[in-house]
Amino acid sequence: MTEISPHMQAYYDRLNADLAKAMEVAQAARKTGIDPETHVEIPIANDLADRVEAQVGITGVATRIRELEAEMSREEAALHIGDDFAAKKFGETNKEEILDHAIRTSMALLTEGVVSAPIEGIAKVAIKKNDDGSEYLSIYYAGPIRSAGGTAQALSVLVGDYVRNILGISKYKPREEEIERYIEEIRQYNSIMSLQYLPSEREMRLIISNCPVCIDGEPTEKEEVSGHRNLERVETNTVRGGMALVIAEGLALKAPKVLKNVRKMKMDGWDWLEEMIQQTAGSSSSDEKEVGIHPKDKFLRDLIGGRPVFSYPMREGGFRLVYGRSRNTGLAAAGLHPATLHILGDFLAVGTQMKIERPGKAAGISPVDSIQGPTVRLINGDVVRVRNAKLARELQNQVSSIIDVGEILISYGEFMENNHVLVPSAYCESWWRLEGGTTRPVDEDEAIAQCESGLYLHPDFLYLWDDLSSSEIKRLAEYIHQDGAIQDGILSFPFDPEIKEFLERILCEHTVRESVIQIHPNHIFCRCLGLDATLSLSSAWEGNLPESSLDLVQFLSGMKMRSKAGTRIGGRMGRPGKSKPREMKPAPHVLFPVGEAGGSRRSVQEASKYAYQANTEGGSLQLEMGVRRCPACRTETWLNRCSCGSHTEPVLSCSRCNIEIQGTVCPQCGMEPVSVRQYTVNVRQLFQQALGNLGIRDRDLDLVKGVKGLVSRNKPVELIEKGILRSSHNLFVFKDGTVRFDIIDMPLTHFRPREVGVSVERLRDLGYETDIYGVPLQNPDQVLELPPQDILVPEGCGDYLYSCACFIDDLLSKVYGLPPFYNLEKRQDLVGHLVIGLAPHTSAGVLARIVGFSKANVGYGHPFFHAAKRRNCFHGDTLIEVYEEGMLKEIPIRRFVLEHLDLSQAGIDCIGTFYADPCRLSYARSVDTGGIPHLRKVTSVSVHKSPANLIQFTTSRGKNLLVTPDHAMLVWDVSYLRKIRALEVSIGDAVPLWEGGIVISDRIIAIDYVPCEDERVYCLTVDTDHNVVANGIFTGQCDGDEDCVMMLLDGLMNFSRSFLPVTRGGSMDAPLVLTSRITPTEIDKESHNLDVCPTYPIEVYETALRYGNAKDVENLVDRVERRLNTPAQIEGFFFTHDTSDISGGPLETMYTQLQSMLDKLDCELSLAKRIRAVDEHDVAERVLKTHFIRDLQGNLSAFAKQKFRCTKCNTSYRRMPLAGKCRCGGNIIPTVHEGSVKKYLEMSKKICEEYNISEYTRQRIEVIDMNIESTFGEEKIEQMGLADFM
Amino acid sequence: MLDSTMIVERFLDTKLQVHPDVVRYIREQKDDRLIDTIISGVPDDCVVVSLRHIPGLLPSRDGVRFLCDPEVEIISGRMGTSKPVGRVEDYIVYFADRYARLSGMIRGRCNPVPIEALKRNSRYKQEEFAVCGMVMEVRSTGNGHRMAEIEDSTGSVMALFNKDRPDFSEAERIVPDEVIGVRGSLSSEGNLIFADQIFRPDIPFSYAPYTSDRKGAAVLISDVHVGSDTFLDDEWNRFADWLSDSEVSYLLVAGDLVDGIGIYPDQDKELVIPNIYEQYDVLGTMLSDLPSHLKIILAPGNHDVVRGAEPQPVIPEKFRKNYSSNCLFVENPALVNLQGVRVLMYHGRSFDDLIGLMPGASYEKAYDVIPEMLKRRHLAPCYGKRTPIAADTVDRLIIDPIPEVVHTGHVHIFGISRYRNVLGINSGTWQSQTAFQKQMNIQPTPAVAISLDLTTLQPRVHDFMNDSPEPLVL
């Protein structure tokens, strides 16, 4: 364990103590037997190496990984581990196995052992023959490779190549028809699944013809290719999704990162990547020798109506780059001045995504007011720099043109993360200070004086001279010399449109009064133009003048200046964020089935009135629910608690063989057993009884909504009481039984008490003793450092969670008969309580503590907190559960291995590993990445030489596991299991447990290194999932930026795995494990690029001036990566730019405030007209082409291929049935309506009239209009606009 | 029960081979005495028994044709036939019409019972019966059998086609929304038909084509794609010169007259004429250079300016300004009568669907799909896939009456097939391989025209790719 400061230790102790308290309550509640299980179903999870080993199931790997990681980066380790495999150190027998193990292991390592990719993502590897007879390596990717993310996907190919090289296998030489097949297939996959990035044909050709490893795949889609079929070396005609992902989202999209690793590893044969990057980067971003960058318009592709463009790529007036990190930026979040946010039509609110030109693709927006705001021209002609948000709001309606949208704050780490060259920064105060500046000059004269003492001119007094040409500067100087006059310190001269444009372009503030332009102050301005106090041209104008404009003004003024323009970055609005309660559609209050009887609203009340036959008593429903049995009185029921008071257990049976089954497969037919029966349930009676129990009157209650049917395997139900209570607190339930609130993630490392609405006293109670400078906390304006697991939730979320806490208290007191836990009186009381944070498509929750509320509708949390939710995992060893000769039994692995080791054919490898196929057929319990347990065949057993030390894990439920440090452990990510190496598992990691016949999760509470007494360690290989229950512990795995929070106790009490749907991905988004403590070394590496220094070194700016690589100054910038494994890795962070309010600027984006597309589009186009850096005609054309025409054409074509549905039961029909009625008797209606086809037609025609749209696009609209008319007939009534359909 | 294998064996016993159509005829008649009757009537020198050996089955023509004036008559697909879709009910009417007309063609041969009756009347559990319905869904079962859900207006039922039955290849070719008759027996639960035999609307065994008694020839082309950067200018000019020298009276173009605009993403990069009006004007000029006695019949395709949903209307007036009076614009599909020979022109969008659904079908042999259309008596049997279909009160895609020739295009690969005396001609293209085709590995056969002698219905292939063929002389 890494050392930790006493302060942080106290912080963690406190979190753990609170967690333990909640756990105790939840356990007491669960004991009552009301829920499907009598224990808490979220296990609490901890080091990566073991997770990896557990995941790949190769014993000994973890130790080796630890050794390697001590010496090199994870990526390098991932490649170098291949050396060991090539040397057959882990018992590999043949080349295929070496390759298989090496690739899987490094994939597991790269994905932090949490995603399913290493196991399920790679189907197999094969060695095949080139046409010249040489061998080549073929890797078969499968669908789940998606979860690995592009970088790991691409690197897996690199690993394959690395090991291939060692083994002396030749390169893959594709045949021409194979290349064409790839191209066709990837495009087809794109049309089916829509790739993040579809490489151009040239890119694909380049990749396939040069990639030394054959990227093959398992068929993943239903569709077959129509062109290049039945190729000799491509086994399938079906589309191979895994292959497409690796090529498109891996190699093509992540080429720069791959190149980075190729260079690091000095690998040959990947030079073509450079060619690719150049192609991708547009024209010719680098010939390595050529310095500089070129505009990239990729972010403008697929422009959607209503999401405005703020700046075209590298265009004057666009965002000017400033390096730095504010306390609320970094990690894919950039800062803009709050005034910019207002001036740009309030489209960007805190947390809104902006697609940017560079360095990455997108950035969340945070308000930072220590950078420059926009400069605008008002209707009266005045040019004003908007210095604060208040002024911005006042001026909003008077702006005629946005000349400059202001600066954008992007951290160095972002450039590092994206492997982008550093580009020149706009001159800013931090840079000025590095060059000797100390105090900001108060006025022009002081600034001039500073310059005369040898400093550069302070950025606040700089004009954007480099945007003018030398001759234009000359023209300006001459004009002012001739027509200007200075009176009372104000420079004034007659209005001239050309001169005014020059002034606007250099962002010189001025006013226009009665056709006279006035500039004040003007000393620096005049001096830069080479004009003296009397406006005469100085002697500097005579003689040789420098060519470049910036040099010219420096020469004329005699002052040192740097470019204020720097590099402009293009940007447009991305996806608007949303923070809101998680609701399924329709949103239920309780997981209780009501079938069709509940009507379309699935109302429990309505169901209780439903009578399927006249004159029968209402409320009796036929419902499909799980069969459970009471262990005490053997009664079979669907209730979780038998009428005798005991907790019931599900009864599984095989639907085919009709026999009851213990375990997960039918021993007779191999089918998975189910536990379902039709019950006749009197819902009315149940409902009335529940109301009685709760003491709630029917009329006080709104609708209580159930679900149509249960989708889980064993179909357990929730108590109706829970639904009634949720309904009375206006809460909705998610599919796993929890109440959640979705929030947008924004990073925050420091906050001020004033911003979070919490008193200084309360914060002191929570452990915030001093501010970042070590001054005791007293004042609400002091800056406090946010510990990794403290979060701020939006106020709306606070209200929702407050309701949830009240609901839990009601639940405890009225249903479970326990004392209430939270006892909150108001929202503010939530502060200090624990929640579970969960990222989408993951299965590990992260423990967090609420320390305040943000006015902006985003969840502010520590970057580590956000990163930790992305990945996270576990590990296993000793008592294994096997199914053999009809019996499931738990036996020690040693006995199992020795009994099954077929000595007659055992092999031994160079490092002393015995391995063999098992001599008897047996199955071991394993779990798939979705957390569904399976019995899998044991394919081999092995005995290994033991390493010097083993790692012992202890979980909170008392499970112990002793494994080699390289062992792969499964750990829970939010809803997947992923594999990591045992040594990467850390305390608090959630591992999947096998307990009582289900998979649950538990936390590792202790990790000890123990010396190994035994000479041997044992392992077995399990088919398909490559994991096994050892001492009751299994393993697991995903990413995203939007996540949700739920109250800790809600998760512990109400969550049940058994509610989760059986479908693949059913366990996604469920908190299958809870990480109680974040360890920076184990979270997404992205967060390691977070820079934590108070200032950048001057080298950053200097490197940027020469377009040097971000990596060149890597060691000069204080980033998390450099602090890893020291106490400073989690505290003592700084930031370069402060901001006065983390909730500054608009709180809600205009995009969501505007209702109709018409309004949004109007706003977008009028904004485009106003912004100098945006071409509104091009915006209009792009919107037409990429959004409206696509929509019109798509819907028109869909109209003539449409499906139909029943209005009553919602059954979908591929075509109209001949009967013309649904089977249920309901009416059948079309799914595509005339209105939805036409919705953008009028708007498109209007755009064509108003904007300069190309003839081609105009004609397309005309043709579509014609076709719509010939499909629907001539307009009878007045054309309905989009507004009529919204 | 008469089994195909058994019938074949019976003939083989007498050292005779038998044409599959004869087997099908005997099965449909359900009369095994017929076998002996046929065998006894077969001449001694005959090796293969074909339809003409069946006593009483004489080729017949479907009515009288008036062969006086107009030389060209548009039987269906005249301008203004296709209508806009009015209401949802149109879809009910549309499929009802398809079912009524196609099932009418089957009904006489298998005496179907309403599907609902299977549930109501227990006698169907004991005896063999037939139903006739439209396929709602078809799939393969885990064991490789085919399972189809067929429905009529009274209800729907599943039918299982056993893969070990001799006729399984027919069952494999069942596509959604075609109308079939199924003879078989009911499962004990009464919810599944074990199918024994499939009936399709098909071309009658006795169908005999018309031939013109006056001399005359038509040239069939399609997919001109004017405006595309891959349009073959020189080849077209050679073709135009050849036409002037040849004794040809009719030129039929089955769709994709121009390359169009916005048909696929970034099409503008592959257009030399990015203006849709100009594309049609250029084609007009090209056609006016052809001899004026030539009757030119122009149908639209998916690249043309009209709506994609079939039936596609004729090219609107405003694009036809530059066309001489010998150009006739028709809809897609259209049935035209050339001196008594009926040619069904259809662009062929449904190839995209059918090729994917038929085992063994390929773009290279799209012409082999035309017989499949004829068997189903429908140009685009599958609804909701790639072929958009506009609902109308009558199904204009049904092949009725039976034409002498079916003329299609779309796939850019020419080919000729014949099915029960109906000639299927897929004409090639005047566009070289496009980027899309390259990517799809489709090798087009551009610059080929197929001429048709109207007196003999003999097609001839003329290739203009490298030089001019001999002029056509009748």
C-alpha cells in the first residue's frame, strides 16, 4: 500500500465508518426477508495485477506484471509481458497458446482488468499461411472487444505483432480481394451499428495492407456481406463487428496513441501509422519537418440543426487557446469565460459538451473568469470587451457582431492525453509572469514603463496586431496621422468603414458617436502605430520596416510583444447534458407486474379494478412470477417472505424436462433452468393491505405504477409497499430496485464554501480543517481541496436524494420495523451522507460523500472519482466449486488438480509448470462478464512453481483468497466484471462472490503479502469465461461521462441482482460492486494526465511556439503521473487559473429551453450571423445536408417500408396483417406519419431562400419536395410547420 | 400421397427421365394414374418426358390480341396511374388486393380452406388439406427446417417445411409477403402444419407466348446514368450510330435514365453534371440524335427524379422539355405492347431484397431471379426491406397478365433467362464500375444492348464496349 497522510487516512477512516454503519442497517433490514435475498447484494470492493491474472486465468502473470510495472509504463509492460509468454514461462505449449495468452494478458492489463474484452473480446488466435507459404498471425475479435475502448483495441494488435515477431512468424500479406472485403464489411458494419469513426477508404487500405497482423473476427451481426463472399481465408460471409471496431475505432481513430507506443517500444513496421495520422489530420498536419498545424473541420461534420457553431477552425475571431487548468477544468473539460457563455446565446451552460477542433474531440464546458471574455460590436457601433457575466447579460440584446469569442482554457494534460503537438498560446498573464512580470500594471503608462524596463507588454494591453497585414497597419497609422486628433486624452477621428474594420480586427475598444470614432485609452495603440503624442509619424517609419505585422509594431513601438491571437480553436455545441431522475419508460414505482390490466400507465390501482370477466370481483390477475419455496414450512409461493415469516428461496426447474434443478444447468438437457409460474393474484387485496400497513389512505395517493411483466430470470417481485412509498415521495425505481439521479460529470479539485451552500462550521465537521495554503478554515471564500470521494450534486439532485432519504426512513420504520436512518429535515442535511456513484454501462459503483450542492446542473466531483467509475475490478484462488459426476462440490484446488492431472500426458515448461488436460470431464463454476454464473468445462489443469510471495485478499464477508500476485482477479465495474491482476486489486475493490447460489459482490477489506510456504501453486483453465469460483470469489468490468448517484442505503437495501434482466447487458448500469476507496494507480490512466501544478514552466510556452510535442516537456509539468505511489497522489493539488464561481454563466442551456426545432434553428443561424468566426451560409448548408435532408430522405423512404403497430397492445407488425386488425382486436396504425416525414420540409425550403445555399443542395430539397408531394398528394391544408409536431 | 421421388422413380423404371414441371403437374393433380397414362403416350424415341407429353395439356394463349395500329400500346403504367398514398386503410386494401389476386391463381389447384377453419373443425386433424396465405414471417429452425407463418384474412398458422422432403429447395425460397398455397397435415396440437407441398401462383404449364407476325425488333437497355463521371460517352455514341444503321423500331429503357442527385451521400463528387435538370436535358439531346422513327419508351428507376416508392410515377413534365415526340414516358413498372409482344418493364429494385433471400442467388446472376418473380407472379414480393412500396388500391406490382418478356435493369449486369416460355432480360448499363460497386465487388457489364426479334422472341446481345457490332438486319 502506498503511504498516505494522516489527514487522508482520517478521511478514509471516516468514510469506512459511515459505510459500515449503513451496511449494518441494510443487513438488519435484509434479515427481515422481505427482499429476494437476505443479505446485502452490493459487495464492497480493491490492485490491478491480480485482477489481470484472475481475468486471463494465467497463474503467475500478476507477479510478473508487478515487476514490469515497477520498471516501465503500463503500455510497455503490456508489450513486454509478451517476452515472458514467448519464453513459455507460464506453461504455454504452442505458438497459438503463447499468442493467445500474451494478447489476452496485455489486453487485460491495458483495460485495467475490468472490462470483458480480454476474455470475450478475443475469440481466438490462429496461425495461417500467406500466399508465399510463410505463416501469419490472425486475431479473431468478437463483439465485446467494444468494451476495451479504442486504445486498448489498437494496442492488442501491437501486442500481437510484438509476440509474433519474437516467435518468428511472418507478417500478414493480404490479398487484394481481402482488402476490398474489409472495406465493404467495415462500411456495412457502420451502417448497422454506426461506428464512432468510419475511416476513409484510403485509411482502411493503408491499415489493412500494412498491419502486420491479420485482424479477423467472429461473425457478430445477422447481415452478410453482399460483395466479397466466400473468400478462402475469411471463414464467414457474415459481418464481423469486432474486426470493424478494432480497425475503425482502434487503429484508425487511435493511431496517434498507437504511434506513441510504437516509438516507445521501438517497434518496426509501423511507420505507415504516420502516413495515416497525416491523412487523418486533414491536409498534411506534419511532414515531421513541417512545423505548424492546419485547420481541421472534422468537428463540423454531422452538424445538427439547433446546435450552433461558435467558431470555424482556426478562423480569426475564434476561441484563443490559453494553457492552464482551473479548479473546475482538466480531464476533457475546458474553461470559457462566463461572459462568453452568455454572449454565445446561452447555448453553452456549465457541463454542456462542446465539440472542439483540437486537441481532443470534445470538452465539457466550465466557467472560468480569470481568462479573457468576448469582444463585441454593439448596434451603435461601439466595440466593447465584455469583462464580466453581468455586463454580458446587459449587452446580450445589443450585440450586432461577436468579433471575438474570447479565450478558451485547456490544460497541458489534454494535449498530453491526445498526443497532440503543443500549439502557440495566446499571450496570457501566466506566461508574462514567467518572463519576468510581477504585478499587473494598473494603466497604460505603467505597462509602457514595464516594457521599457525590458518586460514584454502585459497581455491585457495587447492588441491582435498579427491579424492585420503590415500594409494595413501602415494604412491605419497614416489615416490616424492625417485625420486623428487627441483631445482630453481621447483619440478621435472620423468614421471610416475600412479603418473601423481594422480596429475591430485588432480588438481595439472604441466608441462611435456621431460618425466619430473615439479611442480611450490610446497611448499603447498610438505607440504601436508609430505615432507620437501629436500623432505625427515617428522616425521609425523611415527606413527598412520588418515584414511581419507583429515585428512591425514591436519595431515601431520599441516594446517587446507576443501574439495575443495565439492559436484559434474551432468549436461547436455538442450534446446538451442532462441531470434528471433516472426513469424507465414508462417509469414504474415498483417492480411488480400488472400485465395488460394496468393499462398503458401500468397502474397498480387500475389493475386492482380490472375484471377480466363481467360480474367477477376485480383485481384478480394472472401474473407470471418466480416460484419460491419457504425452507421452514415448504410452502411454494411467489412472495419473498412466506406467510410463516421465513425468507423464501427460488425454486429452479427445467422447462423442457420438467424437473427441479439445483444449480445453473439442467443435468439432463443442459438448458438453463427457470423459475416461473402463472399465479392468480388478488392485486386489490394486496394493495389495500399494503395501504393499511403503511397507514396511507387511498385518496392521498397518486398513481402507483408497476411494470408490465418481469424480465429477470427468476422473476422475484418487490413488495407493493415500496411502490406506494416511492409514489408518495415522487420517486421512480430503476430496473435493479434502486432510485437514481442522472448527473453530468464535471471535474472539480477545489471549491469555496460559498459556492456549495454549506456552512464553514459544517465543513469543518466534515474534516475540512484548512484551506490549500494551510490557513485554518474560517471564511466561506477560502479555497478548499476536494478529496477524491467528496462530490457536489446539483440542487435538483439534492432534492431528489432528500426525498429518497425520506423514503428510506419511511421504509425502515413502516416496512422493515427498524429505526429511521437518515432523519433529515431539509436538503442541506444531506451533506456528509454517503451515496453510490455509478457510470453508465459499468458494474462498479464508487462510494462518495455529498459535501455540497452546485447551482449549475452538473455533478462536480474529483477527477479521480469520475475516472474510478469508469474502470474497476477483483480476484480468486483455493476452494473451487466443480460439477463432476452429477455432483456440485467444493474441493480444494490442489486436490482437484492433482486428481485430474493426467500424468501420462503432462507437459512441463521451462519454468517448471506442469500442465495437462484434465483426465475426467468436469465443470467449474464461472461467471460471464455480465455477472451471470455458468458451469464451464475445465479445459486444463496445471501445477506451477510458486513465487516467493502470495497475495491474500480478505473481503468484508470474511472470504479469504490466496493467489499469486500475477493472478487475474475479477472485479466489478458498474455492471460488468473485468479482469485485473491480483496486485492491482486494492482495498475496497468489489469482487464477485458466489454465495448461496447467486453472484453477489463484496469488498476486499485487506490485502496482505504473505510468504509462500508451498512449493507449488495450482490452477485450472476454464472454458469460455476463463474464471472460476475460488473460495467463493469470482471477477469483472466499462466508460462514459454521464453517471448517476443513488443513496448508499438505497443501494444496499433495495438493490437485488435478481431483478436484473437476463438479456446480455442486463447487468450493465447496476452496482454489482462498490468501490469504497479510490487508488489513483488503478483508475483510468486518463486521469494521470491531470496537471496539478500552480504554474506551467516557461518551456511549455516555448515548446508550443515551435509546435513541439507535448511529450517533450512531460517531465517539467507536475502531473498526477509523476506523483503516483506517493502520498501526494491524492492531495496537495493546485491549479493555474482560479475562477470566482464554479456555477457562473448560464445554468441551463438555451438548447433545452427552446422547444421547437424552428426556434433552435433560428437561434443557431442568427448566432452564426453574429459571430465573425462563423460562416452562416456554410452552417445553413451543413445543417441541410447532414441533418434535414438526411431526415427527410430517411423518413420518406421509411414511410414506404414502415412497420405498423397496434394502438391497444403495442404489438409491432412488419407489415399490415391481412385481417387489418391486431390479434387482440385493436386498431393498427402506421409508425411513420406524413407529418413526421414533412417536419423539416418547410424549414428547409425557407433556409434555401434565405441563405446562400449551393444549387446542388437546393435541387435536392426541390426533388424531395416533389417526391413528398407525389407520395402524399398535393397539399390540401396549410403546410404544418415543425412546431405543430413538437 | 404422391412423392416427387416416387414419381421420378416410376418414370425411371421405364427408362424415362422426367422434367420437374411434369412432376409438379402430377403432384398438383394428385392422380397417380396420370403417370401410366403419360408413359403409355410417350413416343418411343423420347428420353425426357416434358409437359408436351401430358395428354390434354396443350399450349394455350391468353386471349386474342388486336394487332392493328398502335404499334406501341402502353397497357399499364401510363402517366398518372400511380397515385399518392391516401390513408392507412390503403395498406389494408393493398395487401388484401395482393392476396385476393394471387391466391386466385392458386385456389383452383389446391382447394384451400380458411386458416381459421383449422382451429374450428377437428376433421383437419385427421385429413390432409391445403391453405393459401401470405407469408408473414419465415425463418430456419434450429434443425435446419424452414418455418413460415402464413396468414389469410381469417387468421394465421405456422407451417413447417421439413428439410428432408424432396421439395425443400422450394421451401427454402419462401420469402416474406409472397402468397403461397400449402398442402399438408396438422400437428396434434393443431397449431402447426407439416407441409407437404407448396403451390405458387406461377405461370401456367400451358402458357405459350405471342409472337408478332410482322417484322420488327426492339432494343432493350437500362441504367444510362447520364451525369455520372463514369457514364460511357464513346460507347453510347457507338450505340447511337449502330441504332441508326439497324432495323430497330423500339428502344426500351428500364430505369435510371440519369444518375440523379442526392441518391447516396457525397454523390456530387461523382457527378459531371450536378444539375438534375441538365442531366435530363442532356439525355433528351442524346435521344433526339437517334432516328426519329424509333419509338423510345422511358421508365424511371431509383436514381431518377421521381419518388422511390413503387410504382414510381413517370418523369414529371418539367424535366421533359428537351425530348422529341417519339419518346414515351411510362411508369415503373409498365407493361407495353410492341406489335402484340408484351414487355413488362421493371427497373429491378427488388433484386436487392430477393438476392439476399434466395439461396444461391447473386448479383452476377440477377437474371436468374426473374423466374422467381414469375413464379410468385410479383415483381417485388417483400415489403419493408430495401424496396419501398407505396400502397395503392390495386397491387400494380403483380405480374398479370403474363408478358412475353420481363425487362429489368438495376444491377448493371446483363443476362437472359427463360422460364416457362417467358423471356427474362436484364439489360446492362452505360456506366463503368462505380466506386460503390468496386467496394461491393460488383463487376458490371457496361455498354451492352440486347435486341429482341419480335417475330421469334429471339434475343441477341450487342457489345459496344470496344467497337461497333454489325448493324441489326431483320
